[in-house]
Amino acid sequence: MAPNAVDYLWFNDDRFPDLADSYCFTLVRELTPELLMSRLGAQAEASPHKTLDELIGASYSGPGPLGTWDGNFFGVVSIGDWLLIVEANGHLGVNRKAIVPLSAGTRLVSHSRNVNAVGCFHWVEDGEIRLSFDPLFPSVRHGSAPDELVEMLQRVGFDLGDDIDRGIHDKAAFALAEHLTGVKLTPRLLEESTYLCGLAPRPR
């Protein structure tokens, strides 16, 4: 059975109050954490291994004004053949200057949302952006294959009509990412994983 937005209703403010409003999840196939760090030009934290709560707390407690970081703070964990990058209040995984080189020789799928409910979804194959769109507006798509997944977009829960219900658009993005990667995120996976954390410079 195809994944669906309703499978991800658990990702909400009640269970993940400091993550659900502003997040970015990125899945990259067949890279080691060390190679990922190298491709991003990232440096591991002095105490690099953190729980999800510690990762989220560190994301909001940088040394700069208002807890900001001079760079992109993230955590990464292996899930089978894939690496999951988790960002709280960060969007490195949907920055084209970062993800195009990061996807060299492999597949990358990422999606994000900010506090204004605006987000991005990217499917990248070996440096080629196959699909890119804002989950709020799934009928406006870009990339080299913007229509290849139209049927799947509808099956996972996106409404491509004129009278759009955007209530679960971010959950549909999770389901589409699962379709493209085979990785099903669960609350337990997120909460029980230990993340290798690092700081990547802002892409230029």
C-alpha cells in the first residue's frame, strides 16, 4: 500500500512542539556520515552525539544573537542505506547550492516547513533536480521531471485541484519522501535515535 499523509498525522505541535513548526528532513542514499560532513564542509560538534531533544535545544541555543548559529546546525543518523539529516529551524537540506553537490552519484530527497507554513520539497538525482515545489502549492512544480509523479502526488494526499485543502500538505510531503526512499519515519525512530551533529557553513 502506498504511503499516505494520514500516516504522518503524529508529526504535530503536541508531540514535537519545537520541531513541527520549523523543520527540514533530508534523506541521502549510500553516503557515510563522514562523507556527508565532508561534502557539506561541516565540522562535528565538540560533543557531537545528541538525542533529538538535545539536537533541538542546541539548534536554538547558538552563540549568536537570539541563539543563532553562524552556519547551519544539523544532526544525522543512518537508517539502512540512507542517511537522515534533521534540522530544527534550519533549511540547509532544501538549499540548492548545498543539495546539488551533496547528491552527486546518489539520490537525495528533502522537505521543509517554516513558521509561516511555507515549505520546499526536492527530489534530486546525481545533481539533477527532478522535482521541486512548495507543498502548499503542489500544482506549481519545477525541475527536469515535474509531472513524473503526478499520480503519486495525489495518492499520498496532495490536492492538485483549484479548491485546495492545505491542512495536511506537510504530512503529504513526508509520504512522498517515503515513496521515493522507502524510509518510513516514525516517532520512535526520531525520538530514540542518536544524532551525529555538526555545523556547516552557509552555502555561497
